[in-house]
Amino acid sequence: MSYLEYYVKRVPTGPSKILHLNWPLAILLTAVACVGFLMLYSVAGGSMTPWVEPQMKRFALGMVLMIAIAMVPIWFWRNMAGLAYGASLLLLLGVEFFGSTGMGAQRWIDLGFIRLQPSELTKITLVMILAAYYDWLDIGKTSRPLWVAIPLLLILVPTYLVLRQPDLGTALLLVMGGGAVMFIAGVSWWYFGIVIAGGVGLVSAVFSSRGTSWQLLKDYQYRRIDTFLDPSSDPLGAGYHITQSKIALGSGGWTGRGFMQGTQSRLNFLPEKHTDFIFTTLAEEFGFLGAFSLLVLYALIILFCFYSALSNKDRFGSILTLGIGVTFFLFFAINMSMVMGLAPVVGVPLPLVSYGGSAMLVLMVAFGLTQSAHVHRPRSR
């Protein structure tokens, strides 16, 4: 029996595909998005504008995109991986020449109806191309130096372009997400040990280069590191954001101050309360129980992704789903660590909760790919 015959006989076709969607995953995504709508309504002072209404429209569009992508056979997305990755690199190059600037960085391309952030798209296309690469590569070659160098190059090229914007947070996500896919694919532990050792050396070089002609980071990025190490050193300057964030987190207690009763957000002490620091608003208003509940929803999304991947006999679909699941984990783990003072402030939004068009739509596209892998996975009948 040919692969095509096997595929036709073992994979759902036609309208019945909709029944084979990972519906628990779709419901969980909707639940998290609703938490975001609620918090955006709160930080807007009880108004649907300027954040809730456009965010709801984007999520609705994202759900349509997710289902539409899920209906397309997974082999199509495997064949499109190279084109998608190449397009994302061209968009990153486009930012260099005609990108728009915001918050001191040049990261967006204004398309009129939306300000597209190509680096968000690259997080997903990188996972796609790596999954397609390891699906193509013979398993026995996975840890050979030549075949390890190729995915490293695929990771480092967009990382360099993102660092030029500059966007350290997204660059770190690209490196960690790409490294996770390599680990999932079975690359030897020795390579990761070398990378960790190199990372320690790089951190030493970053601190040594400060104030020199070959300084590796921007001044504001060094200030973020200083703030992370000692926020009290400049409580009204560079340490203001994290100090106010910790006050909001602590004041929420177990059950919170109540919906729309958070003083830190209502009195505008919290910076970027509708984007990067929205988790602190949630913790202040709903306390530890509210924050933990959101974390449970995130954990369930990860579990459903992992279950779908581990039950998938298609290598591309399995690696793709695991890679997107890990990338999603990195999104919320870094954001929560950042606002709690466990990691430097690097500007990573809270997925499906923070306000933002590019991040929302790209994430829904990513879950559309996992749904496609789930719907079109080979089944025994």
C-alpha cells in the first residue's frame, strides 16, 4: 500500500474533519482569551474601548484562521515550511528598511489594518522549518556535526536580525524554542552541554564588554539587568516597573482586592498594564487563586498539545506540535518570571491575555497547525 493510499484510508476527509478537531484545546484557548478580555476591561476602567473590542475581534478572526488551517492536510504545511521561513526572514529584513518604530525599537511593519511584528511570525516559522528538516533527515544522522550545523544556522540567522531591532526577549525565545525542537528531535546531550558552557562564557563577555567600544548590548538592556539584580538601586528610575509590579502581586493576597479594585492598575502605577504587565493586574484583583487558575489553564493547553503529539505517528506533525507547545510554555513562563522579578524585563507578552494583534493572530495560526497535525494524524480503523 502506498503512503497516499494509506493516508486516504486512515485520515478523516471532507466535512467530518471538523469533528476530529482537538476541541478541548480550542475550549481552553477560548477560556484563556476570555480571561484576557476581562482584564483588559478592568485596566480600561470598565470600558470596551480601546482594548477589549479590537482584542475580541482579533480572537474571533484567529479562531476562524485556526479552524481553516486545521482543515488543510498536514503534508501541505510541511511542504510550505521552507517558504514560510523564507518569507519571515524577508519580513525581518523589511523591518530594517521601512519598519515603524515604537517604544524605542524598530520592530513593526505598518500594513494599514494591522501593525505586523515579523518577529512574532518567525517564532512559529522557525519551529515549522526545523520540524520539516528533522522529518526529512534520517534519524541516524541527527547528532552528526554537519547535520547539527544546519539547524543552528536556521536558528541564528533570524536571531541576529531580531537582535538588530533590538528585541532581546524575542531573540531569546527563538534560541530557546529552536533548541527545544533540536532536543525533541533527538540531538545528543553533548551539544547542549557545549551550548550551556558557551552561554556561561557569553554572559561573562556581556558583562565584561560594558562601557567598552565592543559593548554587546544596548545601554537600556544593561539597565534591565541591573534592575533585575537589584531593583531597589533605582526605585524611581530603571527599577520602577518591577518594584510596582511586586507591590501589585503582593497586595493581591490569596483572593485579591476584587474585580476592578486593584489600586496599582487603577491609579496607573503599573507600567504597560494592558500588555507586558497584565498578569500583575490579574494577581492584584484575583489574588493567588486567580493567578494559579490561569496557570492551570496554560498547563492544560500544554498537556493537550503533548498528548496530541505523543499519539501522532507522523514525525513532522509530532515534532511540530511539541515545538509549538514548548514555545507556548516559554511565552507565559518568561512573562510571569519577568513580572515576578525572577527574570529580567525583556518585553514578552502574556499569550492570549496581553493586548496585541500580531501576537494573538500568530499564536492562533500556530495552534491551527497543531490542529491540522491532530486532525490528519494516521488512525487505525
